[in-house]
Amino acid sequence: MYQGIYLFGCLLGIPLLPVIIIQGKILKRKIPVLPEAEKNRVGFIGNGDAINLVTIGESTVAGVGVDDHEQGLTGNIAKALQEFTGKKINWDVFANSGYSADAVNKKLIPLLPSKPIDLIIIGLGANDAFELKSPVQWKKGITDIIVSIRNRNINCPIVIAAMPPLRYCPVFSILFRCIFGGLVFLYSKTMKGICRNNQEVYFINQEINYKNWSPRIDPGLTVNDLFCDGVHPSKLSYELWGKEIGEYVLKNKLI
């Protein structure tokens, strides 16, 4: 069904190809190339009994937009888990800006540590959408990652984070918001089947958007304040998103 919607959308997009190409070139010039967070790809917070967290993914997990992973998504997930459990949270980050699900499976999964892992959180979707991957290709990419992780005798819960909010990115034109936002929407719809077919795999099926987060932020801020460059999360977004993921993990008793 979702593949059919994708193919129908491709047909509708054929007349718009010249516009898409021109807007794509303009967009590439507008978006600054920001570095990944360099500090604390391996870190910890708290004391006592330890929970070993591994995060895997694309630029959001790589901490684009902040200097230190303590301020990024991983550090904020760890902070939330430590506050909720009172335990020490060790973390390892395996992420690269620009990586799709296929690239993560081929280049990052082989690097996972041999030490015990209690929880894996995966953040992907944007680059697959930018590459116009179909729902079938997305499903295969995520499934391959899960299989590769399990083949390494890693049997902990795997949480797939909510799809990136591409239809809200301020730097995108309405056309690109529709294209990329529509693709990640289709990706999210395929996740139910992926979770059903794989044990201990969970998907946070809650859209990331300003409306959901607005009660938690200063009323003087706007949706633009949630992005550092019009595409990637700001420091504030990492804080809100990390806490949201931590709440999901605890609510579902995954650690």
C-alpha cells in the first residue's frame, strides 16, 4: 500500500522535476555545512549500577548543531534516564552526518562494542528521504540493521526514534516540505510491521512537532528556535527530544 502511494507520488512529481532541481540547488547553497559534535562520543552520567546505552544514526545522533554530545541527543537521553532511574548511564555514539540506513548498516554496525549493551536507540530517516528512498527500501534498510545487530549476539531492546520533522523545517520550500515530509510519514507507517516481525524492537510513533513541545518551552520562542540552521535541531530541541525518548523508554519498561 505505502509503496503504491510512493510510486503515485513519483508520477505526480515528474512535471515538477525542473522546479525540484532548481530549488534543490538553491537549498544546497542556503544550508551551512555544520560539523558534528566532537566531544564525548563516549561518556557517562551518574554513579552506581550502570546502564550501557548505544545510540546509532545520522546527523541528529552525531550532534550536528552542538559542540559536545552532552548537549546533543545522546547526552540528553542519558540525562533523562539517569534522572528517572538514579543509575549511572554509560553511552557510546555511533553516527555520521549524511548516513542513510544502508550506510549505517555497512559502516557503523560492524563497529559496535563487544561489551554488554542494555539499550540501543536509532535515529534515522532524513537522509533516506533526501535520497528519495521508497518505503520498501527504507524497510529493508532498517530490517538489515536489526538483523546485523542481532547477528552480533546483541539482544537488548532496540528503539527507533520518531521520524525527523522534515515538514516543519523552516529552510525548506513548501514543495520540499511536502516531498520529504511525505516520505518520512510513509516510513513511519512501515515501522509497525517491522516491530511486529522483530522481537524487542520498538518505534516511537509520535510526531516531533512544535505544537507538542510548546507547553515545555518559553512562550516567546517560535518554531525557528527549534532548528540551528533551518534543518538540524537546536540545543533546545536536543533537550526536549532526549527527554521525550527517555520518558518513552521508562514508560515501556525497556531498562
